[in-house]
Amino acid sequence: MAIVQERNIQAYYVAMTGIEMGTAALLTEPGPSVMATISLLDYFKSLSLTEARARSMTETVALPGPGGILMGSVQITIRAPAKPGAPTDELWIQVEAIGTHFDGAGAARTVGVQVWYSAENPAIFEQNHVIL
């Protein structure tokens, strides 16, 4: 049980690395190449609600460990679907990271983490995670 818990924790932190990368892209880094001068948050806010909900950006990042051995990977997705429980006319941005940790013996553990940011006030957010 301790080994399973350790692998879950390692996968969780791989996913949290992806959340940090996605949040940085959302709030501070330039957006897609056509919008290189604004953050992804400003990009989503510049679209109509229908257009924003139709957009999705995904990137997978390999995470090397000691000696260049692949420690894991994280798939980061930024999108603006309708947030469950929120008014339908509010724009919320979802940063989702699915982190996979490889233990070196061929076993992998995957954890998904989602963070929702209010487009009007990104300091308002909600986070949840699940072991996949």
C-alpha cells in the first residue's frame, strides 16, 4: 500500500507541475502565436462566449529524470467549457493537467488535476483532482 501511495503522490506532483505551467501560460505568458502579445486569459476574454467555449489548447511535456531517463509526462489543456454549477453566461477558464509518473520498472500511475479560474477575477479559483 505504501508503494501505491508513493506512486500516486509522485503522479500528483507531476500533474501539479503541469497546472503551474498551464497557469503561467494563462496568466502571464504570451498566448498562441497569432496572439503573441497577450496572455491566454486576455485571448479567451477577447472572444465571444460561444467562440471561447469552442477553443482548446493542449500540449504534452516530457519530464526527464536523473540520467535523462523519462520520469514522467504531463498533458496540459487550457479551455473554457461551461463550468458545472456556474451561471451559463460566466466565462471560466479550465486548466487541466494529466500527469503520469513512470517508476522505472514499467509501471505508471496517472493523476488528473483541474483548476477553474474566473475570467473576471483569476484570484477566484477551484481545484480538484482524481486518480485515473
